[in-house]
Amino acid sequence: MKASNRISTLTGGGSDGWDLFYRARQMVADGQPIIELTIGEHDVRTDPSILSAMHASAMSGHTGYAIVPGTDALRRAVAKRIETRTGVPTGPNNIMITPGGQSALFAAHHATCDEGDKALYVDPYYATYPGTIRAVGAEPVSIIARPENAFQPQAADIAAFAADARSLLINTPNNPTGVVYAQSTLEGIAKVSEAHDLWLISDEVYDTQIWQGTHLSPRALPDMAKRTLVVGSMSKSHAMTGSRIGWVCGPEEIIAHLITLATHTTYGVAGFVQDAATFALNAGNDLEEQVAAPFRRRRLMTMDAINAQNIVRAVPAQGAMYVMLDIRATGLNSSDFANQLLEAEKIAVMPGESFGAAARGHVRVAMTVDDVTYIDAIQRILAFAKTFVT
């Protein structure tokens, strides 16, 4: 028997981008001491107070089917959070709770794209983006954001592909680059979206990790709330990656359709997890700042180390838990650099090619180990790069 074309072509016939990660994990399984700077997994886990709220909810009996759209309390808490941060009137009917941000991305593309539609996304991109688009039967089309433009996508480049497209997916703060899109960038994106009647899907899961500049949700721009779906998550803001709790925020009519989709797919999210998320959001900004603090600190450590040498350059790390390093001066492509680094130094970083053509010549470093281990790894990465330059 043969699998469906849709499921067997999710990666477009190539790698899913995770080859080095899987190789590093196998080396760890084999007993080798690898410093893993690959995925966005916090080194400090979910706060005990959140886990206590989750435990109390489960023990009180909230372990059965939860209402599919999400609990009223959590939808209200998410809506309040978004309205407070953006100034855009937002109510619980604008929110659907999902099993994590990835599920929200899948749902958002289902809501906006029909079979065969072109769905645009910005390159560099999180590794699942093109596969998510293919999973709903749409055709992924990448828009290159160039290093010479500090990886800020240009409106003219988007417009060149927008005429027969249905949606545009953006991500700010950006994974993998750490770039925060400027207001002018987002205004250009909004103009193109309006001119070509595009749905805008805005992945904002790193909105609490801003080191430089200001996060602006495109939903807050004039006339954009009616055509924007915002993807959010508790994973990065509250270190709840394994809890699988996120949301889609959008027009009420679209959210109603997404609730129908969830009824036929995920059938909701565990109630005790939703109660824990509600507790976390209602606790205020302190927990979010606590989760973000190590990455803010390590970003400064990284910049100090980078500025002390002249071979490796860093993309301006304005947000998120990553630093993108430009290693083109070594003469190696990013896959060769990352694989040789893994062999020689037992340090795992992600090659730029895992995130698209625009990231060639770069590697992504996740700032996700303790400070001492992290700065040692950065110094060793820089020393390793220097060996290729005469």
C-alpha cells in the first residue's frame, strides 16, 4: 500500500532540516558529551508554581474532555493579554486554544488556503513552515529576506509573488535570525497584504523575548485585524514547551471555522494544562521576565565575545533565544562548518540551510545551556572558525 502524496511529500522531496540535530542526539545516546545548542528548549524548566497549578487542576478532576475552543477562563486571559499588548479590542471569541504553536500554524493555513493555493513565507524560516503549508494542500513559495537588509523582508520582494497568492506567513521576533521586524517593514507588509488581498499569518511566539527595539503585531496596524491571524504560544514565554498549549487570534468568523476544524482533528487541549496556562498568564509579567532573563544575559555575553574578534559576525540579535552567526569568512558552507564543529568540538549548532536558502553561510546558535557552558561553547566556536582563516 502507498501513502498519500500529501503526507509523503511534506518535505518537498528533500531533508526536513533536522539532520544535524538527529546526528547530535545519536551521539549523546552513544555516550558522547555533546553541548547541544540546536533547539529552542529552555535549560530552566517550567516554573514550579505553574506545575503546582496544573497538578491541582488535574487532582480536582479536570482530566476529562475540555471544551474544544478552549476554556472560557483561558480564552479570556489570552484575549486580555493581546488587547493589553496591542491596543486592539480582543475578546474570547477572537481566540481558539490549540495544542501548541505548531498546531496553530497548521490551523491558520487550513483557514486561509484551499487546495493548490500559493502560500507565501519569509526565508529564513522556522524549519516546519513549508511542510505545514504542504500539509494543507497549498503550495509554499519563499520570499527571500537578505543579509544585506539585516534579514528584514522587503515589500517589493513580497509584492513580486503576491498577485496570485492567498496568504503570507511572517515571524517576528524571528527564528532563526533573532531579528525583530521594524515598523516600516511591517507597514510595507501590510500594504502588500491589502493590495493583493492576502491573509497575513503572524507567528509571534517570541513576543516576550525582545532585547532591542519594539515588538509590533501587524494586527495592530490600521485595517489589518480583519485579515490577520496571530499565532501565539506558552512554550517560549513560560517555558511550557512540553505542555503543548498555544492559540490562534483572529476575526470571529474565522475562529468559529477553526473550532469546527478542531472538533474534527485535535478535539481540544487537556483541561488541566489550560488551567495551568491561565494561572501563568494571570500571574503577570514577572514569570515571563524570569524566563527571558537568561537569554537576555547570554545575548550580551555573545556580543562581547563576537566583538573581540573579526572573523565571525553576528546578525543583530534583537529578540528570541537564538544568535545567527555569519561564518562565510571561513570559506565553508554552513552544513560543513556545523558538522566539522560537531566532530572536532562536540558542539551542536544548526546549519543555516536548515532554515532556507537565505541563511546559507550562517549557523544558528540556541542560547539554551547554563552561562558557563554557553560562553565556553561560544569561545570554542570562534576559535574553531579561526582555524580556517590564514
